[in-house]
Amino acid sequence: MAQQHEIVSPLPGTFYRRPSPDAAPFVEAGTSVESGTVVGLVEVMKQFNDVEAGIAGRVIEILVDDGEPVDAGQVLMRIEE
């Protein structure tokens, strides 16, 4: 049976799904990722922090919109192994 893993925000700040406003999102639902794949950014006081998958699998759900404020520990997306 497939196992689900949650990717959480490492810090409070603003979550971005893309590296720049005119770029494509890092991942979409259905995207396969490897451990260490950057899946988003959290910006805190103009410092951008990579959010990495941490595990290989497939993104099954994205819970936060681009530009949405997040709290530390908030679930951003789910990955299925």
C-alpha cells in the first residue's frame, strides 16, 4: 500500500510555488519528485528558503496557493511513496 508523507513549512512566511512570478511552478499534483527536489520557497524578510521533498514519490495534493502566508509546521503538500 502506498504511504503518504506531508511536506511542511520550515518557517513562518510566504509560500511560493514558483521561483519567479513569470516561471512555471516547481511541481504540480502528479509530479514525480526525488528526495531533495525543491518543491517551493518560503520567504521571510526577503530571505528565500527552499522547501525540499525529503522523500521520493509523487505529489498527490498541494494545499497552499502561490503567495499564501504559512506558519511553521503547516502542511504544504502531500507526497505518496
